[in-house]
Amino acid sequence: MFAIFQAAGWPIWLLLIASIVAMALIVERLLYLRRSKLLPRTLFDDVVQVYRKGNASAATIDTLEQNSPLGAVLAAALRNVDAERESMKDAIEDAGRAQAHVLERFLTTLGTIATLAPLMGLFGTVVGMIEIFGAQNASGTNPTQLAHGVSVALYNTGFGLAIAMPALVFYRHFRALVDDFVIDMEQQAVKFVDIVHGVRR
């Protein structure tokens, strides 16, 4: 493996760093973006029961806020149960935007790597082409330098694409997950508002 990196030249090390960062972000997001952790199945029903029993103390709301992103949105609703419907919805939307920002953490970096990796590979290709042209001199062609230039060009192109493809797939997957979670949180929050204001029972 080290021989491949040597053959690929110094531009490959930039791609190696990018691949390590991308892998770390993918693993972190896979562990974090789990429905059972972000939108606990029974949490909504539990919050409705707390509201109906009148047990929504400040300590209970603080605990709920730390529970999960859905908990934070519902905690904002509980804090504003005595407010007008529109004021309550505004508080929920503010909390929802804050939680959406948390859910999207690191996705911009992963998307940047997916976009940048092929360009970094292309940069390595250009470096390799420069070495290929540098192999030409008045006395002929230096075969060693020519072979090294070809290796640099091909390895960097291939490695750049190998990083970009999975990074792009996971970036799109995580974006879709986040959008789905945000919509689900919004629907549950609106349902809670309707319950509080008597539209649903």
C-alpha cells in the first residue's frame, strides 16, 4: 500500500487526508442520525400525558429538552402552552430551526469533500502530466520519470473518484434523513399544538 502512495506522488497525501476526514464524518453521522435516538417512538405520547395531567414543571421541561431534538421542540411547545396559537407555533418553529441546524452538522464538510475530491485528483493528474512532459529532453525520454508521471496521473485520478463517489452517496443519504426527521418533528409539533388548542383530542 505504501508503495502505491509513493508511486502516486505527493498529491495523493492530500487525498488521503480527505478520505480520513470523510470516513470519520460518515461514521459519526451514521451513529448520530438514528431515528430511535432523535425521535423516540413514545416521546410524543408521554409529553401529551404530561400536559394533560398538568405535570409540566420547569424541571420536567428542561429534562425533555435534553432528551432529543424532538424533545427540544416539544419542550418549546410546553413552555408556551398558555400563549396564543401563533405564538406557540413561532416558538416551535424557532426550536425546530435550531435542531435542524444541529442535525445538519458536518454535512457541509462532507459535501465539500465529495465535490473537491475529483478536483484534487485532477490536480494530481496535472502534476503527473507535468512530470511526463518533463521526461522529454534533448537526449530522449527518461523512462523512469515517464512511468512515474503516468503513475501520479492515474493513481490520483482514481483515488479522487474513489473518495468522491461514496462521500456523495452518504451526503445525499444524510440530507434525505435530516429532511425526513425535520418534517416528522414539524408534524408532531403541529399535532401537539392542535391538542393544546382543542383542535384534536
